[in-house]
Amino acid sequence: MTQRLTRVLGTLMGLAALTTAPLLSQTSQVDNTGYGGTSGEFLLLGAGARGAALGDAFSALTRDVTSLYYNAAGLAEMPHAEAQVSTYSYIASTHYTWVGLGLPFPGGTRAIGFSLGSFGFSNQPVYTLEDPDGNGQTYSVSETFMGATYAQNFSDRFSAGITAKLISDKLGSTNASAFAVDFGTNFHAMIGDRPIRAAFTISNLGTSLKASGSALDVTVTRAPPLGTVDIPQNPQPASLKSSAWSLPVQFLVGVSFDALNSGMNRVSVLGEFSQPINTKPGAGLGLEYQATNISSSGFSLALRGSYTLQPDNNFDVGSGAGFTSQYSASSFTSDGLAAGGGLAYTHGQLMLGFDYAYKNYGPLGATNYLSFSVGW
């Protein structure tokens, strides 16, 4: 089993190298960034309030059920089985929900897990050129993924994991589907008596999304052949052909270091560099303080904060599109700030947890994240 998994992981790393090869050929004179060139971007919305409060710069530290999203390798270090539900209202009255279940094997060297993410909205009016005030019809958007994860500790310092995902994208009466994999590694060591961890992950490496469905069915009236009598033609059924759009592949390199690890208190500093294929590189810095089993009560408390660089915010969002905008680069200073905390209670093998996060999206507003978890 180990040899087969090693061959699979080696193949995925080779594919990742082939995928990144075009990036290495870029020059300073040519910008090949694929702005707006991907679909299924709900796959980047995260999982859990803890990761959101840390600016999603979480791939190196995660060892709970949210490893299913941030770094599959962390699942192999999960100390007990755990389930979590996270939900929040996103921008423009959309909604996102993430559910995960992690199950470590006896012995603590392997683990499996299952995850589900859902994003969308419903019952929105349909506007057309003929009916700019609405034609009385409504439409909905439903984007989902289902994932299965396997993770393994290969030594006391290295773990790796892989997630296979089925993706569904439904817009009105059209739909598309795709398959993708996430691959993650985690290296953990000690500097003196303080843990340090490093991670490398690739996410959403897979097939493209191509829409089909009844909404693409149309009727057309063909012009008569050249040189023939201009006889009216009967409308004929036809279908519009849609383009295929790639998934938002993302490469992450993360590191975490425990600046303080004394008794029941821990302070972790986190940093992460991200390279998505649909925008410029970004980076994030996070800080987490955790006090465990306060006064032997079974309660644990965590405080978190982060700042994430958003390179897209440096664009001139107005003149480039031919209109004047009230926002400029200096208007986005609050975008990327996040903060939150968590409270957990442990009694024997039972653990109950609640986490909250607040994240500011600048002119798009702010979002509150809520997560509920149970471990056993």
C-alpha cells in the first residue's frame, strides 16, 4: 500500500511540475496571468472560522478536520475523530457552507476524511434586454464539491495526503461537472523545544468545467443559400456551444513557528505565499494564541488575527473599464484584515468547539464566519 501511494504522490508531483513549467518561461515584459480565466472559484472560499481568522495562511499549522481543505497532510496528525460544520453569508447575499469529517486509523499513522462544500443563491429574477425590469422568471446558482481524503505519516517528521473531489456547477438550467485533486505535504521539526512546520500544497488540479443544458437550446432561422430564391425559412432547433473553463489551481507554501510553547499556552506565528493561476501572487501573515484546559476546567480559549495581501486591489478598477470609480488603491487598506477566536470544552474523549471569525473585504463589505465542531 505504501509503495503504491508513493508512486501516486510522485506522479502528482510530476504533474505539478509540468503545470508550473509555463510559469517559469514568463519574462518581465510579458504578463501571462489568466485574469478571469477560471471557473468554480467557490473552491477558494476556505473551510472553518479558524482558517478564516488566520487569513487562510493555515496550511502548515492545521492538524484538525479542516486539514481536509487546507492541507490533506495535516489529517494524518489529527489526534481524534472530528466533525465540523461551518457556514456564513458571503458577498451579494450568497451563502457558503462547508462540512467535514476526519477519521484517524488506530496507531495514528493514517487517516481518512470526507468533505462537502456548497455555495450559491436562489430565486433571483431574470432580466433580459426585452424585459429589463424582469420577465417574471427566477433562477438559482448551486455550486458544490464532494471530497474524499487519504493522509499518512511517512516518518516522525513528514506527512502527505491527497484529496479527490467531484465538482458540480449549476447555473439556472445549465450545469457542468469536473474532477480535481488536492495534494499536500507537511514537514515538522523542532528548533530547540519549539515546533516549526512547513507545508507545500497544490489544490484544484483537474479537468475543466463546460456548461450544457436546456438553457443553451435555441431556434435559428437560416438564410437561404446564395443564388436561390429568397424564400422564408422555418426556424430550426439548435444548441449554443459553450467554452470549457479551467479550475482555479492554486500553489501554496506555508510555514508556522511556535514563538511560545510553555505548558498550556501556545503562540504560533504563521506565514504563507500563494500563487493562483488566475491572479497575481499573494501572501498572508497570521498569529494565534491558545490557552488549553484553563485552570483544569476543561475549557480552552484561542485568539487569532491576520493580514492578507490582495494584489488585485492595486488595479485601477475604474478607468480600465471605461468609467469612473469612487475606489482607488488607497481605499482597500482594510481589505485583508481578519480576526476571531474560539472556545472549546473537553471532557474525557468528547470535545465540543465553537469558532468565530470576522473578515473585511474592503468595498465589498465584511463577513462573519461561524464554525461548530465535535470530536471523540
